[in-house]
Amino acid sequence: MKKNKINNNLSHQIINKKINLYYINKDSPGMIFWDENGLYIFEELKKLIREKLLLYSYNEVKTPVLINKKLWIKSEHYNFFNKNMFSIYKENREFCIKPMNCPGHIYLFKNKLRSYSDLPLRISEFGNCFRIEPSGSLYGLMRTNSFVQDDAHIFCLENQIYDEIYNCISIINNVYSIFNFNKINIKFSTRPKFKIGDDILWDKSENLILNILNNNKIKFDINVGEGSFYGPKIEFILFDYINRPWQCGTIQLDLFLSNKLNAYYIDKDNNKKNPIIIHRAILGSIERFIGIITEHFQGKYPVWISPIQIVIININDNNNKYIFNLYNKLLDLKIRVKIDLRNKNIKYKIRENIILNIPYIIVIGDKEIKNNILSIRERDKDYIYTINYEEFLIKIKNEIKNRVL
């Protein structure tokens, strides 16, 4: 039986060569140099996440990349994760470059005296993380040594766990629905062989997650032994162009780390109590998520997240003054627009910009100026139509504001 041939042109790495999102240099393996096109997408994703988190009263923070090795030993991350951690030794001190954000967020929690009435406290960060991956496993945007995680930690009471995890699931589902993914798998990852804490608390945390998944009729697979060393995990799996699974969103229930790092709040009886910590990421690695959506849309991103949303093409140099005026009006409206005034054949310029997957090509000539209209070539349409400026503005602003696919 013949195997189906894989079309590697569908890979985000090949698509990147056409639309210039990022660059990787051999002197900085597994670390991304973002070109302006890729950075536009990166920032739009951050904007989307910030909008969603505002609805749930998250506090955005920023924590250091370098933290003393002693903290990582105390939190047990060093014991379980040191082979994947970069470190720096200077002035008789050893610092680790953070592979995750949780200890930093716990320190922020500890920085103030907290009351039970302050909980749940939701802390979020677009955190720069660094992990040593075997060189043979590095793969474009999907597996890197450096990545930004849309991370968050929710410090809460035991009776708040259900609602907080349910809300995390809702946010992830809501964000993923914007992209209309063909397939999303959910996994429930149970206690690993090497872990902290006793089995009674592990039973409790696993049962709490199972109840949430079952009560809400969420379909999931059980991933035996693949939880974090501090707690069970819900994983949201997305798929690349050849149907390989990639972990993106995660929700982890942690009953242990607040005790390890002596984080506490004052309860209603004036006693010190360790908070429950829910670790969660929506996109996961933003780099990986961009790789996923690049393959999902095949570089033809929806207008709202397209690096360039409009290109304006002139027919002759007499049109340039009008074009610059139009260009500046669109820029003032925060629309990502560029102009193409090259002295080339109009069909050639249209064809070149089609290859770049720009959603809207506006052609301006003497006729358009005289009649105060725009000639539009939409992506994936093989014809040009005319429309007045106000109508077009309503159309594109709606696509951007409502994140239309």
C-alpha cells in the first residue's frame, strides 16, 4: 500500500519563507528573531488575551528572568527539571534562567500580607521562559529553547477551585473558537512516578478535576503519569498540518507549592493557611501557537491578525498624492497598511502582493480618483470590484473589531 505523500509546503517553516514572520540563527539555536510581520501577529495575540483576562479581573505582572538557584531548589523545580534549565554562575552565586513563571508569581503573592477576602487572586504574565531542548528536537516555532508563555496563577480557597477551573476552561474554549480549529483534544494527565506530596492529596486533586470535566460533559482522554510533579493537569491539544499533536493550553491544580515556598493568607479565624494554586496557560507558548495558526490558515490569516491588512497600489505616478492621503487616513485608524508605488506593471504588482496573502489590495488610478471609489481585489477572489471609501471602512473595521474569520 502506498503511503500518502506529505506536502511540506503546508509547513509553517515553508510558509514563513514567503511571508517573512521570523528568523532563526545557528548562533542562537531554538530562539526566535521576530521580523515585523511576525511581531504584528505576536502582539495581536497578546492583545486578544489581555482583553479576555480583563473580564476575569486578572492582574498582569512581570517577573525577572534570572532567579537564584536556591529558590528553584526550594520549590523542587531544580530536582525535577534541572537538566532542562540554563544557569549562570557569577560572583560565587548561581542563577537559573527561568523555565517557568510559577515561583516568581508565588513570590509576588508573598510580597504582601494576604487575607482570605483577597482570594481568588489572579496573576498573569507574558513570561519569557528558557528550556534546554535536545538539538535534534528543535523544530521551527513548535519546539524552541526560548518562548513566551501567556501564563497565569490563581491563588484561591478550596471552595473556589471548581469555579476557577471552570472559568479557565471557558476562556480557553472561547479563545480557540475565534480560530475555528478543525480539531481540539483534551487530556487529563494524572500523577507522575516522580512527584511531591502524598497520595491522599493527589487523590483529592485528581478527583476535583475529574468532577469538573465529567459534570460539564467534557470529552477527554486520560494521560496516565503525565501530570506535573506538583499536580494533575488538563491539556488542550492542537494539531499541525500533518496531524501531529501539540500541547497548547494547560490547567494544573497544585496543592503543594504554596507550602513549599511558605506562601500563606490569613483566614477568617486569623490563622495562616496555604492557598490553592491553579496554574494555567491559554495559548501556551505563543511561538508554538503562531506556528499552529500559520499552518491552520496556511498563512492566509483573518484580517484582524494579518500582519499587513491592506496594500494600496498605484497605476501611475499621478495617483501618488491621492494614495498618500488615503494611506495616512487608514494609518490614523490603526489599520496596518502599506503602499506599493514601484514602477512595475499593475498585474505584476497585484500578483506579487497576492503571494504575500494580504487580505485587501486597493488599486488606485485616474478613474478611481475621478469617481471617488476604491477598486478592491480581495484575497482568494479572482476579480476586482469597486466600492466607496465609507462602505469599505465599515466592512474592514467590522472584520477587525469582531475578529471575523
